[in-house]
Amino acid sequence: MRIVRRGETLVLETPAKINLFLEVCGRRVDGYHDLRTVMLAVSLTDTLHVRPSPSGALRFRQHLAGTFHADDGRPPEDDRNLVVRAARRLAETVGVPAAAEIELWKRIPWQAGLGGGSSDAAAVLLMLNRLWDLQLPWDELHSIAATLGSDLNFFVAQSPLALCSGRGEDVTAQPLRRRLSIVIAQPAGGLSTAEVFRHWRPSEVPACPATLLRWLAGDSHPFPASGVYNGLQGPAERLHSDLLPLQRRMSQCGLTSVAMTGSGSACFGLARSDRHASRAAQRLRNQPGWGAWAVRPWIP
Ligand code: C5P
């Protein structure tokens, strides 16, 4: 993520992620679940502006910049928002006043499994580290990120592709040497991460991420047909009746390796080319209530 300075304002584009592989390994004593997941940052982005606060207070405003949002609500703009919590947590940790004006243009849908809120919050940690001239090293930023949520560390690491474990906060960067054209689509209505995890039950995992990671690294293997997998698909299907019809339609559009991302409700599929991806996204958007985007891996 490259922070751009415009006068006193810092500007950053923050990417969404998809989980190309997600295995739930088991429930932990703290109520979370251990995961093994392959995350890819993609070119569907929010934009964040951060500037000094003349009043010394923390102010946060958000604009819905995208044309599609799966539900009519909007994420809270008060202290419950992960962006605000990240700013306050950073200020408390280093003992400085939480003085900043933060403005967010949201295009990444929420309750979608696309990590938009986590990406925004991770970006705010990086930007305030710069704005407040804290010069915190990476490991400290990672420790703060891990206290805020399970997906933030992937975005703090700023690696386009990573294998993540633990709650999701242990991030190991992986090489990406493939051109990918991807379509993300979301039905009307999001899904709550906590609720999807609550409905998860242990089952056999038919895949392992090793061959997928080798393929993504450019290895000459053919694409592993069973490489894309999401262990939360079952519970998500039971909670959202449009998930399977959406995935069927994505396959009919010629997309392959169609799967859900994170805890849903967004899904993704691989296209043959960028042209194929934008055509398929257009067709999927024709369905009332559905959103769709043609994206590529996000290279920071
Ligand atoms: O970490 P995050 O706040 O995004 O997680 C939201 C909820 O999803 C958690 O409160 C928990 O119920 C569930 N979760 C889980 N195991 C994970 C990540 C999330 O059970 N590894």
C-alpha cells in the first residue's frame, strides 16, 4: 500500500481480499477458530484520507462510493467502526492523543467476506504511524493489528498473496507469478462472520493448499481443480439461500473454480482473460440485487 501525500492529507487505496483456500481446523478455547487460509489482495478498493485535526479530536466520516451494497444499512460511523477503534487503539498504545480527521470512501461491500473493514483499519494504523510520526516498527504494528481482528495482519503485511494461520493473524508471504483475471460477485444480503462460524461443524477437508500455492508461484503444474476450497461454504449456504444460485450463474458465465470468500456472502471465480471477466461481471450485474466486479490481484 503506497501512501501518497497531498498537502497535509495522506491518501491510501486499500484493497479487498479473497480467500482462495480456507480450512477451518477447529474451535479454540477462546471461542475463535484456527484457520489455514490462502489470501489474495484484489483490485477492488476503498480510499482513505487522513489529515491532522485542528480541534485535536478524532473525527471519522464515511461515504458510500460504490454503486452496489448488498444491504440497505451502512457500517457504523461511531466508536464501533473498526477504523475508529484502530485509531484509538494505536493512540492508547503509544500514549498520544487520538487527533486526526479520517475520511473513507467505501466501495468494498461489507458482510461480504472481502475484508474491507480490516483493510481500512490496517491502512489507518499505517497512515497514523506516519501522520503522528510514531515510527513504530512492523512487529509492533502487527501486534496492535492482531488485537483488533483476524484479517488485519494480512493487510498490514502488504503482500499480495499469503498463507495465514492461527485465527488468521500469522501471515507468511507467498510468491505470486500468475496473471489472474477474477470476478467477484455478491448476492443481495450479507452474512455475519460470527454467525457463520457458529454454524460450522467439523468435516473432512478434501483439499490442501500446497498444490495451489505451487501453481500460483508459477510452477508448471496444471491448475489444481480441487485447489480452491472454503470450509465455511456449508454453514453459509444454510444461512443464505441465494449463495448456490449465484455460484451456478457464475459457472454458467464460464467462470471456473467458483467458491465463496471468507464467511461470505461474496463469491469469486476465475476468468479466461480480463475481457471475459468484465463481460461475466456485466452479466451477473443484470440480476436484480446482485453486485459483480472484474478484478485482478492487487500489487501494492
Ligand atoms: O476477527 P474478527 O473480529 O473479524 O472475527 C469476527 C468473529 O468471527 C469473531 O468474533 C468470531 O466469532 C469469528 N471468528 C472465529 N474464528 C476466526 C475468525 C473469526 O470464530 N479465526
